[in-house]
Amino acid sequence: MKKVATLNLEQGGPSVEHALMHMKNSLATYKRQGVKAVVIIHGWGSSGVGGAIRSAVRNALRGDDLRGIVRAFVACEEWSHKRREFIGMCKALEDERHLDGNEGVTVVVLR
């Protein structure tokens, strides 16, 4: 069983609503499958100031809807500061070398 999954929410240029629904359904499925962490690719916005999907994803991860699924999450622009803590929760994240400083990615550790 793969311990870290990748979820690309940018693919196909979905609406924010569709991207959030896809994320919530996927996280629940990954949890049932025994995946420990998910690397969510949401993009950082074509304007360079932060995309709507990125903001919506991070707000949803803070919300009550995902409390039973999401243990913790980190925006990858903070990865270098939180790396050790998150690898402590999921050792398989050690192999994810592309995370540091990537504003278009968020890492989620599942419960």
C-alpha cells in the first residue's frame, strides 16, 4: 500500500466548488485505503498572488467537515520549518523532495 498519494486538483481547470468536492471525496477514500499523507497540487494562481482553489483548499482543511479525516496540514511554503514534524507523523514524506517552497502544493497527514 502506498503511504503517500498525490491529488492534482488543477487538472482540467475545475471550478473551486468542483475542486473542493473532489478533494473531500478523495481524502475520505485515501483514508479508507490506509494512505497516511496526501500531496495536494492546487496551483498558486495565474496572477501570482494566490489562486482561488489554493485559498479554498486551505480554508476547507481548517474546517469542521474534514476534522475526522485530516490530522494536520502544511502549506509547502512553510515546509522547511515543519518538515521534521510532518515526517514524524508520516515517515514516507521523507521521500518527497519537491515540496520545499512550492506555493502550489499543500501536504495533508490523514488521521
